[in-house]
Amino acid sequence: MSATKAKVAVHKFSSCDGCQLAFLNMGEDLLALFDQVDIIHFAEAGPLNREASVDISFVEGSLSTPEDIHRIKKIREKSRYVTTIGACATAGGLQALRNVAQQDDWIQSVYATPQYISSLDQVMPIHEQIAVDFELRGCPVNTRQITAVLRSLLNGVTPVNEQDKVCMECKRQHEVCAMVARGLPCMGPVTRAGCGALCPGVGRDCYGCYGSAENANTASLGGRFHLLRLNQNQVRHRFVSFNGADPVFASAGSMGTGKND
Amino acid sequence: MHSPLRNFLPRNNFSELLTALSDGGYRCLAPKVCDGAIVYKELPSQDTLSTGISIHQAPGSYRVEITDSARNFGWSNGPQGLKPLVFKSRETLWSVRRDTNGQMTFTESAAEPDPVAIIGVRSCDLAALALQDKHFLNNHNRDSHYQTRRASLFLVAVNCTHPSDTCFCASTGDGPTAQDGFDLLLDELDDGFVIRAGTEAGEKILETLPVDPVAPEQAEAISRQNQRARECQTRRLPSRNLEQALFENLEHPRWRTVAQRCLSCANCTSVCPTCFCYSEQDTGTLDFTRSEHVREWDSCFTQGHSYIHGLTIRADTKLRYRQWLTHKLGSWHSQYGRSGCVGCGRCISWCPVGIDITEEVTAIVSAET
């Protein structure tokens, strides 16, 4: 980028704020970050200037109100690059579960004064409303991912799209396959890498929080889950959770079962 | 290569072998049950080997059972052979630093010699190691990282007496008994081990052990159990060179049906003791002063593996599975003078959906047999 420091904004939509913590968790690298960029807007950390023009906007959260759509379009206009971070921004997040539920019933039963609720019919990932330059998946994303994308953008190169399956990271760490050795319904074979096989590393099956990997065979894995004695609803829940608007997982969830195996 | 059956090491003297290896400067890796599978773990001095482990393998399934058997090696194999010890799943090849004047300094990383004795190596994994040697230590392009680690190995092999249902080393000619490639070779009996050396280093260790002569009935028992291990294997690969047969069947409908099941998750290539594909990338610090060039295990089942300058050559699973099988069992012959499969059966057991390489290849070349 230019000789002057790049300007960075971190915006938030419907989300838990957890992905923004990947910046704050940088530790000593925060000092290096401040040497490289000026943080113009980052409400969770302090700086407020949401209207400013910036080089890179990081966007957390999904779109769930009409006001969100207006605001994200403004952000697009003011940003050279937009990078979305996390399951909400890239694939709807947990709140996209309402896309497959009776929304009005929920609003009536949850809120004391439902007449004040103004929400979109469908929760949307950011890329459904604006052009997104790069997407970082994960629930939440981690500091390693944020650092890698920042380095690439500051160097003027396209960030590496990590799209392999979790199994690759899992086997590189020599974890014993939880599905084969213990019969756990692991989502690793269809889930995108990036977490460092966190759950298999502590003896748990992957639950798919990074969304779908490239070339994910959800039908075959769903079929395997049935053989592991999961019923149709349980298989559905494996696929539709953190990434409710991930088209590959959503489609697998709506089928509920695989045809093969 | 190795001497006849002469030396019997009683079970209660087995610790003498571990002591001799330790005195010889080796740290010992021994099989342990960890997270539901056999893995090689460092054996602390004075510790003993696990006993009574029994392994049940089937397509997509691996289960451990602990029995009251006194034997240490009455099982087939774990998810990994020797590959992770010589070809690291992730390692830095070189790094670069940039000083305040913008001057860059490149430093090559070197593997440190680390003498290590592996207890309980199977013949399939010795055959796989010989294949990895052909790849990483070929005369034109020696991999120094591999070479250093390879030279650090002391291999205590055991003739396999309990192949799993997924094993087919007898049909590939790589087991269940070891022919060469070991420093020491054990045949396990209920009351101890017949032990022989395959190298001078092995001979040196063997000389220090309190051994007894081998009784004729012990030699017969060994012969019987080795034959049983061979005959109990039900899976098999066609033992001939399949290169032509596979490449004549590139449009066989079976590629499509196996691709419907295949997750392209790369578990098969990760556990395969001969697969050697890797990718390289750079990881740098945020202040742009340091960067590391890292090599890590890759697989022909990933998109990146066939990505060349804007084009993904093998975008779908059918092409990826076909690449793997036609290389492993076909073009490997032209490349290394033999098939790339040693019959360990890991790709069958550790495939989450239980795809069986012997079944697939048989279906694909069946018209040719």
C-alpha cells in the first residue's frame, strides 16, 4: 500500500462480538499492528468513526434488519477492501437458524413488545448485499487468520483462501480420527480448515463451525452419520448450526440425509 | 541378510534390550494405546511395554480391546507407520529476516540428528520406508531433512502375527514377515522373543543381550504363526503390475460411483505410509521482519494440489480419486519400479466412509484380468 499507514475499520452487525476479539487477542502483535495501520473505527476497542473512508474494513456479523442493509452499503462505498470475518458475516451465523423457523411465532413468544421488532425475513451473510473482497470463516475466527489476511492486503497480494478439510490439519497434528476409532459423528471431512483441528485435538468431534470446505460431500457423510445411529433430525442438526446460511450445509440440512453409503 | 533363528530372549529379559538401546544413545518409541488407537510414544526408562492389546479393524472402523494376553505385539498396526518420523507433517525449510536497512538474510533450517529406536515396526512399514527412501533419497535430489532423520532411526521390527481384516500385505509381497530393512527383528512367542540382527548396529546390541539358544519347538511355533498370519488375510490386491490396466480404464464407470462415496478428505493419503505429497507456503510476522518457508503434508485430494496458474486440473472427486489410485498402483511402477501400496490396509480402516482400495481396483481392472 502507500507510504502512509493504511486505515482500518472494524464494523459489527448481528453477532456476538467474538470475532473482533481476534484483533484484541494479538498480544504483543497489537504493537506491530499499530505500527502498520491506523485503526479508525473499532467500537469494541474504543475508536469511533463509522463514516470514515478506509483502506480495509473488517465486517463481523450478519444482516438481520433493514437498517443493516443501508449501513453495509455505506461501508462498501467508504472502503477499498471489505473482508468479512466469522460465521455470521460469511454464512449467517446461529441467527440464520430463524431462516428455517417460523419467525413470527418466535418474535411473539420472545419479545414483550413485538411491535417494536423490525427484522428482515431472512438473515443474510454480507456477500448477499455487497461485493466482498475476501471472506474469513470460523466461529470465531482466530488471530492467525486475521494476521495472515492483514499481511497479504498490506503487501498488495490476494490472501490465501484456506478451503481444505479439517481432516488435513487433524492428521498433520497426528490426532487419532474420532469417527473411525470412537464412532463420533465428526464434521471434519466436510468442514473448512483454519481452526487447527481444535476440537479433535481435545478428543472431540468437529461440529463444523468453520462452514463447508471446498468439494464437500455432505451426502456421503450424512449417510455415514446414519450408520453411526444418528436419526434424521440429529444429522440435520450437525449440518445446520453455526453456518445456517452456508448453502452447502443448509442444503445438506434440509435433505437431512445422504443417499449414499 | 539376517542370521538364522539362534537367539531367544526370555520375556522377563526384554527390558535388557530397552536398556541396551538406551545405553546405545537411543531414545525408545514404543506402541501405546492413545485416544483409541496404537501410536508410537516415547517409552520412559524403566517403563515396560503394553501387553494384551488386540486391534479390530474393518472398513471405516478401528477398535482396541485389552485382553489378558502376555504378548506385547499381538496386533496389526496403528494409524501411522514410520512416515511422521522421517517426513514431518509440518516443518520449516528456511526462514528470512529483514533488518532495519531492508537487508534480507536467508537461513536454511536443518533437521537435528536424534537417535531414536522404534520398537515393534511391521514389515509393511519397512517396505513403505524403503519406498520413501527411493523418493526422498534419490541421487538427483536428496532431501536433507529426511536424510538426517532417516539416519537417526534404529528399527526393531516384529514379525506380524495378528493381521487385521483390512490387511493384505501377503498379496503385495510386503509381509507379514520382514525380509530386510530392520536393525533387529523379533518373533514373539508367549514366553519371549526370538531375536536376530539385520545390520551391524543391530548385531552390536544383540551381542550384549542375555539370550538362550532357540529350541526346535520354538522355531516350529514361529513358523506356524507366521504361516497363519499369511493365510488369515482375506483381502488382496492383484499382485501384477496394474499400470497398463488402470490407464486403459480411465473412463471406467466405477470412478464415478466411488466418487459419490469419497469425501476427498485426504485421510487415506495422510495415513498411507508411502504418500509423500506436500505443499509449501510462507508465514510471516505482522511487522514484516521475519518469514518462514514451511512445508506440510498435502494430498492429491485437495483443490490446491492440482491448481496450476489459474486452473484447477482436478476439480472434482472422481478425478482426484483416480489420480491417487492410478499413481499409487499404476504409474508408481514407472517411477519407482514397483507399486506404491504395501498392503497395510490403513486407507481402508481410516477412511471415514470405509472405501476399500482392494475392492475398487478389482472392480476397475476386472475386465482386464
